[in-house]
Amino acid sequence: MSAENSHPQAPHRQSLWFVAAALCASATMLAAITQANETQDTELITAHGYSFYGNLTYPADYKHFSYVNPNAPKGGEISLAALGTFDSMNPYTVKGRRGQLSWMIYESLLGDGPADTYGEGYGLLAHKLEYPDSKEWVIFHLREEAHFSDGTPVTAHDVLFSHNLLLEQGLPSYAAAVKKRIPNAEVLDDYRIKFYFTPGISRRSLINQVGGVPVWSKKWFDETGARLDESRLETPPGSGPYMVDTVDVNRRIIYRRNPDYWGWHLPINSGRHNFDRIRVEYFGDDTAAFEAFKASVYTFRQEGDSKKWSAAYDFPKITNGAVVKATLTDGTPPTPSGIVFNLGREPLQDRRVRQAIALGYNFEWTNESLQYGLFKQRSSFTQNTHLMAVGVPEGAELALLEDLGNLVSPEIITETALMPHTSNASRLADRRNLRKAMALLDEAGWQVSSDGKRRNAQGELLSLTFLFNTASEGTLSNVIENFISNLDKMGIVAKLDKVDPSQYTLRERSRDYDLVFDAYSSFLGTGTGLMQMYGSTDAAFSVFNPAGLASPLVDAVIQTSLDATNPDQEHTALRALDRVLRYEFFIIPVWYKDSHWVAYYDFFEYPEPLPPYALGHLDFWWYNADKAATLKASGDLR
């Protein structure tokens, strides 16, 4: 919907997997023999799910997740809006724009973790897994009843094929990370697959990684010759509860519940996947989408635009109760969204320049004048959680940072965790902050020339391009335009480059910008995904690292978190990670809200209380047919 509270896929050449496989084949055989010898005396763990510390919330005989309604009725439709365009139903392509929810027809060995726990996964395509306590390998046992929507069985051969396909044709940053950690996988029989992990590395995320790979039909790819990295509308059969029903390019996608889905009896699915149809309607911008919602063209809306939330939800259907406007609890850390610096651009490699630019953002004025005072200012990557760094480092966190030696700047040790600057709420251009900014630019060698513009010693202009998606017009556009007006007052030549969604996607992937409104991911636990997002190795090309952050200090702290042997050590390292990410200053933190803003036609119901880590409208909400009939009879629902 609106990008005011919004947020973001790209691939490898086929030959690289075969080259890598050939180079490491003999080494893998030796590693496998070594691992077998090493694990003879270790404990073998067999479980129905996985968490790194082994502390699963739900026992092997669990009936359903605690927050779902196991008796939720099946039926009806939920419909949503999407902005912009799409030209592919392949969610893993980097060519073109993928259709909304196109990932949802596929399943993995472990299902998505329950929304009331963090870091746990339970068997989906696999009914059990076994691994030594050293976690040097894992064997998944697949359910023999699992099958794709075309009726063909899901086997270990499909799992191995899918794993290798992601390495050959998936995101380069993903493939590079996985190849280092998972040197080999083998099919033991039709329903067992074994993954080997590289000796001597952290065991974090390894079992989760292989357990979370989407499983595709090898038969379909062999017969069609399709590639994972290509844009296409045809989809391989999935094994999940939904199937693609209708695709009308740039207008509509409909998914329908598969009545022959093999997994309805599983406890992981009890009370979930309740709608017969999920419909996605496409609109050119959010203004058109909002008007369509009022006309019941679609029926569920997550709002991200504070102006609309405060002033636009006063139409008759709100008054008569046909549409419910609700603020629902959100227990997840706020998404670390904000104005991201492209650190590959030379002027922005000077921290003083970044600090000066940041002083052009006036949160207080923006929140009061444009956002109806509905937001709080974000400061942390783990905002409002036990992992948020506060004050100066103390105790175990201080010891961790001191152990990293010269990687740690003295001010990280002696000063409080970096907080955003404050601004005058009564005027956009806070003179105090502008003076600070101009002094920083002077110090960095960007002097004001006779035309009032900033130039360096070579006479080059300090010129910045802010990439902006036209589908995000509205409040966000106003925020950025006012931010740019303050940059202009500093003598910076800043251009707001508004492009259509297709161009935006291409330019974002190639980092063709100086500034962009984007987001990273918050975290409540560690994992190798932190390296993919914040680490140096893949910084030059990772689509998950829009700033191109490459910091040896960040790498070291992430590695410390990966090496933690108990939750206390992990939490200490992640608190330190929040501190050093804030110090690196690669994103201007903006606003956040600690709740979901939703509006929906009053025939949807959900279990109360909601779990902390998911709104769940596509997961465990359901359709009340009697209420829907009443709304249709009154004319409030099409």
C-alpha cells in the first residue's frame, strides 16, 4: 500500500554451480568421512522441529498452534490491493516484477515458525529430522503422502534439485553464502535427504536454511526447460494449500485453496489457510487503490499513510459499521526503514557528509505537520526490545567490544548509543541543525561557492539523486520533497528522481542512486542472514544491503553472535550489533508505529489475542458467511 511505512530479488549463472561442485567433490568426500568419524561418539537428536538451542515450544504430539482457532470455518474470499505492475509469476526472478504472493504456492521441509515464538520451525514436508548435537549434518525424513498439485509425489530428489537450482540460478549473494556453508547434499532414498555442513564454522542458520528452501517439481523443470531466474507467467506445480487460479497481467491475480491439498490433516495447518480464494487487485497508485477499497473492489487494507488514516476514513461505510477501522497490536521490532545512503558514491563515504545530510531531516516537524503526530522516531535496529543498545556499553557488552581491539572506535566505548538528532517542530528548516550541517560540510571540504552551491577543491558540485517510486506518491513524497528543500538550503544540489515501478526496481537492484527510501530487516536472533544483509562479503551486490555497508567491525560482531553458545551470549552480541550499526550511520532513521493499522469489511474474524509476531490475515483469519451475506444484502459489499 502506501510506502510511508513501506518496503523490498536477483540470480546466478547455471555453470557456476557445476564448477563449484566439481572443485569441491573430493574435498566433500573427505569431509563426509571425517564428519562420520567425529560424530560416532556424539548424541544423535531426532525431533519433529528445530530450534538452535533445542527448546521447542510445541511437543511432538501438539494438535495446533496455541493462537489459532482450530474450528475456524473454511470458505469465502479475502481480497487485497497491490500497487504498480507485474509481468512474472516467478517470485525468484530478477528480470521484471513478480506478482504479489506468487511464493505462497510452494512449501519447504520445515514450515514457517509459529507466530508466538521466535527461531523455531516445525515439520511440514518433513515429519522429522535427525542430526548430531555437533550439527555437522542433518537428515530430513519426508512425508510419503506429500504431493504436488498435479498429483506427483514430493520426493527427496525434488528437494535436492531445488537446493541446487537456487545455487545455480538464485541470488548471487544467497548462492555465495550457501556454498561456503553447505558443501554437499545427497539423496539417501526417495524420502530421505542429507545435508553436510562445512567443518569449523558456526552452526547458526544451517539447519534452518536447508529446512526453509522452497521445494519445486524437478519433473516440471526438466520437461519445460524453465529457469529460476527468468520472468514467466507459467508456474511449476506447488505442494501448498493454494494454487494459482487466474492471472490477468497488471490487473488481478487469484489464488484458490486446493481441495486435494495433501496436508490438511497436519497439526501445523490446523486453523490456518481458511479462505477459499485470495484475490490481489492491482492499481497504478494508492489514491486509486483507496477509492477502490471504499467501493469494495477489495476488502482488506493495511494502511501505511498517516494522512489517510487520520483524515480519510470517514466515509459512510465506516459510519454504518460495514467497514471496521482497527489498530491491532504488533509485537515485532519496527522495520528499520529510512533514507539510505549509497556508500559506493564517493562523497557519501565521508561520515561528516552523511551526518550533514541527515540534519536536513526534521522528524518533529514532519510528524506534526504531515503525519498527524501518529509516529515515534526510530533510533534502533531492534527498537523497543531487550536487544536495543542503550547508554554506554557495560558488563558483557563492554567486554565483547573491548575484545575486538582496534576495530572499535573509542567513541563507541565511551559515548552513549547513537540517537537521532532533535529538531524544532515549529519550522521545517531548523536553523540550529542547518548551521551544524554547514559546518560539517565545510570541514569535509565542500565549500559554498559564489553561486551558493557546495563544491570541493576540484570544483565538483555536491550533487545527489534521490530515487523515488511513483507508486509511493502521497505523504511519503511530501516528506522527501521537504527533506530535499532543506538540503538545498545547505547548498547541496539534490534531485528527486521519480520513476515508474519497473524502472525503480531495475535501478534499485543496480544501485543507481545516491539516496533511496528503503529498509533493512530488524532481528530478534542471530543467523547467517545477518551477514547477507549487513556483512562485507556480499556488500557489493546484495539486494538486501542497499547501502552497500561493508564494515569489518560489523562483520566481527555478527560473527561473535554466530559463535554464541547460549542465549545470554547471543543477546549481548546482538545488542552490540545494534550499537555498531547505529554508529556506522548508513541510514537516516525515520518513523515507526508499534501497531497494525487495518481496515476491512466486517465479515472477517480472527482469534484474540493475536500472537505477537504476525497479523496473520492471510494465515489464521477466517470468513463469516452470514456477515458477508448481510453486507451484500445492504448493498455495502459487491
